[in-house]
Amino acid sequence: MFTLTIHMVSSLDGYIAKHDNSISWFETADNYENGTDVTADEAVNFLKTIDCYVMGAATYEHALNLSKDYGWVYGDTPTVVVTNRDLPIERPNIEIYRGDLAGLVEKKLKPAYNNVWLVGGAKLAKDFLRLGLADEIRQSILPIILGDGLPFYDVVAKEIPMHLKNVRAHKSGMVELHYQVKK
């Protein structure tokens, strides 16, 4: 069964990055004693369930920049970058897609994958939501208020009902919300 999940990490006030794209605030020193920890094995096994990543150009460029210090976090999993720009392709598992999003989902993703994660950016996520192409949202909320930055949901432009599937609080103070998009 095909599932397209939008995954975003945000501040408590809904920002996914500072205006300079800084994400240094991702590191939290908070400690929630009732929270759970994810072991390294659990994380690795979970990431193996993702068949393909989709991202926009700015997210891709940011990931490329971060990969200089931390390595390519998406591993060898196929990654589709949605853009009309010419961008460097630095890994054999990365592909540029130019075209409409419905075509991407119906002609490219659904025939080849079961579990696709859209990992950025905010505009692309909103487009997937507006067009009814997303099945789930997994939002990880960090214990910080940024006060300003790049918002996750600034103008979706329509009401989209959700069903809460799960909530998980971590020792770090991060809360994961898992919603199914009602269709």
C-alpha cells in the first residue's frame, strides 16, 4: 500500500528554520523524565522502511551543505528533488524531477515505492496538502519558541481534516505527532 508522509521538524511556534536556514536550535538540552528514547537500532530499522525521499531544491541544497560535515543523511535511499533549477547531482541515488506533482505521485512514485517521505520544504509540503497528495503528516515539535523564521503552515488555503494516529514524547522534550490526512 502506497503512503506519502510529510515529515517536518518544527519549533513549538511552528517554524521549521530560522530566516538564515539555521537549524542549530535542533539540539535541545531539555529533559522530559517521562519520555522515551529511540535506540540506534530502532532508528536504523525505521529508516530502512522508507523507500524514497522527496524534497524541494532549497532543502536539497541545505542537505548538500550539511553533508560536508555530517555526511548525506538520506543514505542510499532514492531521493527525488522537485525543482525547475539545474542543481548538482552528487550521488547516484538522487534524481531531479521537473513537472506536476500529481504526475510525480501517480507515474513515478506509486508504481515504484510503498513508503515515500517528503522531508522539505514548507512550500512543497503545502502544495502536496492542497492537491490532496499527502496521506500522513509526522511533525516533530522541539521544545523551543523561535519567534520568527520559515513557517511550516503559513497559508495552506483550505481546511484539511486530520486523524491523530499517535503521539510520542521523547526524553529530549521533542514530541512527535502522527496524523493521517482524512480523504
